[in-house]
Amino acid sequence: MRGGKMSGQGNIIYINGPVVKADHMEDFMVREMVMVGDKKLIGEVISLEEDIGTVQVYEETSGLKMNEKIIGTGKPLSLKLGPGIIGNIFDGIERPLSEIYNSGFKFIPEGIGLISIDEKKLWHVDILVKKDDILKQDDVFAKVQETSIVTHKIMVPPGIEGKVVSVVESGDYNICDTLAVLEDSAGRRHELKMYQEWPVRTPRPVSRRMPIEKLLVTGQRVIDVFFPIAKGGTAAIPGGFGTGKTITQHQLAKWSDADIIVYVGCGERGNEMTEVLEDFPKLKDPRTGNPLMDRTVLIANTSNMPVAAREASIYTGITIAEYFRDMGYSVAIMADSTSRWAEALREIAGRLEEMPAEEGYPAYLASRLAAFYERAGYVENLNGTEGSVTIIGAVSPAGGDFSEPVTQSTKRIVGAFLALDKELAHARHFPSINWISSYSGYVSMLEEWFKEHVAPDILELRAKMMKILQEENKLMDIVKLVGEDVLPDEQRIILEIAKIIKAGYLQQNAYHAQDAYAPLVRQYKMLKVIDKLYERASSCIKKGIPISKVKDETLFSDIIMMKYNVSDDKPKVFENLNSKIDSYYDSLESMYKEGDTDESQIPKIR
């Protein structure tokens, strides 16, 4: 409906996959949601030229015929936002897959309509306002305990404010029941229900954007300390096939300290989404001990689903994220992968006969990517609360070529770039984040946060370790040519410490009970142990002690393996390692100082 009148009807005159053209479309609007054909397939008007309209259809168009009707709805493609989102699994346009499966369908049938969150389920609602209260847009007027972790705050929709003229009592209601009625200054009355609708391509309004200054704690050492992601920030995880993009995003979804996780499987293989659907319900939230699905929303749009719905799935995910941000939550959205989304843009642009740009992508690829990532941020909401949306997008460049358009356009936009390396992946080093190619622009922004919540010197330690890794990278060019033995001991010890940093710190086992998640305090203590080893070993080298004596295989191995030995019943692992380091090198220095090089006097490490 638009202004109390039905939109006109168009007649289909052209069908090309998900792209349909119709005449008599002069009464329609661009971005209006429409019902296409006798099956009432869901579509969206993307262009109008005189009375000819072009529609992209979000469902399979096989069987669609010429001269079938297109019926307008008078509103843009919108989501129904309310209780029932958390823990659910949706397709790219918010249709619940579990409900479709329980209805007896193995695949999503055409013409099922825009079903959404359950309209019949009763929720216990706690009403927070009374008659004659004044409410502004985004004010919370009721609460629902949606899951054991998430309290769903029922808000006044943006653009509506006024005085409460009637309100129900706390009790059990479904999402379509009217909970309160507002009267605005013009005398118009607005019914407030448990849900609100919002167009997916329009960012939800905020009061103001705030500085980014809090770390998104992930428990992954290479990310938290070396290439941190900030709450409200953006990050890209590019990598070729088999480099671990999906498992890295799974780890972030499982362990990050965001209040809500929105995981968008955009054009990925069905077996990868199956792994998510099977694993997540079994996982426990490390902070609360409750099931991880109690704070997770899954959007599954696999590679065999209609390509136009893939293009919409990214907007569905970010709109849901903004909705929970408005409640004051910290939300992290994982988009896996934006390359598949860009391929959907390319396919649709080709069918629309638009002029292709680099590698066939549309000329507006960069602006569309920027518009998506710009919806991240740490903000003050209209209701006075603070919330954040953090976007972490995987990129799948063909052949691992980072010079292709999607990767390059993304790299210009995001604040953290976690480049996955094929050689590291082949060497079974995971996460395969290349410490030379990656960067994070949030290190300086988070300096005060690190000093306050971890340790004053943690970023100095980070810089020191990065310098060792960069020096090792230069030395490896020489080693590959002439071998390690020609290097002086001062440089050989750098190679040995770099091995410990890589194998003992940056490499992390997602399937090991102790190593899958590393608290920040543990990450800092591990760095301190490695730093102590480096300082003591370097000091011995400078005193003329040969590296064959400085490098004790057992000691170095114990430090590499410390990540597996830390647990609640072994609280003194780091203290014991520091004692071993001091004991060994004190004895070594003392022995060489006295001129006694009897190897039997060197302490044995156990």
C-alpha cells in the first residue's frame, strides 16, 4: 500500500535469469519490493525508464512466463525485527530455514512468500512504561528475555515519538499484539508492537559516532596483540582456497567478546554452512557457559541459492546487527565472503547489460563495498546507550591474487587487513595470517586501552617482536642463498627466536582445549617469557658464548610448548619457565666468565 492506494500492475515482457522487465511500471518506485508472476516471487525494482521497470528476483525464476503480472507492495525490501531473531537460521532475505524444513521442504520452494520471525509464538513481555509517559524514537518501552544471554529490548521505531495513551500490562503476547499506543504532537496515533520493520539498504539512525578505543577481544594471539580489531572497526580476511578464511571467522564468532554475533554465509559451499549449523549449537559461550547459539544469528545463503538473494544477504545481516546495536549491544558481523557477494553484483550487472569495469565487475563495486563497511562504528544511539557494529569480511581472491579488484577495493576501506598466506597454510601454520603482509590501523587507537586493561608495556613488546620477525624475513633471503651457517651468531639467534614466536605464539590450535582461546593476560605473559629468552640469549651471544651453547633444545622446546601446558591447575607455568631461563643462562655466563667450558657443568633442563 502507498498512501492508501495499491501500486499498479506491470506485465512481464523480458526474463533473463533473476532479471525481469515489465511495462506499465510508471506507478512503481525504485527499490520497491514487488511480487513477481503467478507464484508471487519476491523481487525488487532496481531501475525505471519511462514505463519500463527492471526487477531483480530473489527466488528461482524457472517456470516464469511472459505477460504474468508484477504487483507492488509500496515499500522497500524490509526486515521484520523483533524477538525470535537470536538463535535462528535465515536465508538471504530473512526467511527461517528451520521453519521451511519443518514444513516438509528439502529446498526453499518458489512463492513461499516473505515469511519471517514466528508471529504466533508467545513471549513474556515486561512493560517498562505507563500511561501519559513521553517516549522518543528508540526509547525502550518493554523487555523480553529472548535467550539465556540476550535481553531483547523493545524500542519505539525511529521517526515516532509522543505520549503513551494506552499500554498493556506485563504478560505473554505474540509479536503482532499491540503493546502500547502513542499519540504524537499532530494528534496521530501509532501502535507499538513487539517488532518493527526496517528497509535493509538504509542505515539505521544514530545520535553520533564516537571514537574507536576498545579492543574486540578474540582470544587469537596473532589478532589480539599483533593485528588488533577494535569494537566498531572493520577488518578483512583475504586468502586463497584452503588458507583458512572460514575457520578463522569461525574462531572469531566463537570466542570474540561481542554481545551478539551475526554470521553471514554469503555464497559459500553448503558443507561449510553445515559445519557452522552443526558446531555452533554444541559450543559453550566462554563468558557465560551457555550455548553459543543463545547470542548468534546465522544467515545461510549458499552457492546454490538464487544469486540475487546472495546480493541481499549482506544487507540483511548488517541491518540485524544495527538493530541490536541500537539496544546498546556490541555486535560483530562475519561476512563470508564478500567476494561471492561481488560476484553476484557482477552477474546481475552483466544481465542488466551494464558497462563492465576491471575484470568484469561493475564500476560501482568500490562504492558498494564502502557503503557496506561504513555501516560499522562505535556510536551513541538515539536512546542514549552506546553500541557498536564490527564488520569482519572474508575475501576470496581467485588464485590468491591480492591485486584483484575486490581485495584492492576492500584494502582501501578496512582498518585491519589480515592477509592469509598459502605457504603458511601448506605448512599447517594456522591461523595462516602473514605477519609481513598484514596490518592493523587500530594499534595506536587502542594504546590507552591496552595499557589500562593488559599491561603498560604490551605494545612495546609487540613492536619488539615485530622487529624480530621483520629482521628474520630479511635474513631468510640470505639463508636461502648461502645457508644459515655463514651468519654471525647475533643474527642466528634472531632466526631462532623468530621460530619460537611463529611456532609458539602466532600458531594456534583451534581444536586444542587449552590453545583454542588465549586470554589477554596469558598472551602477555607468553610474550614476556619469549622476550626474557631473547634478552638472556642475546646477552650471552654478546659475551662471546657460542650459539651452540646458548640454544638449549629442551629449553627452547619447552617455551614453544608452553601454550599447551597452561591451565587452571597449572598456574605457575610462566614462573617456572622464567626460573629455568634464569637458571640456565646464569650458570652458562658464570661458567664462561670463569673460563671453564666443561659442558658437564651446564645445567640440564627438565
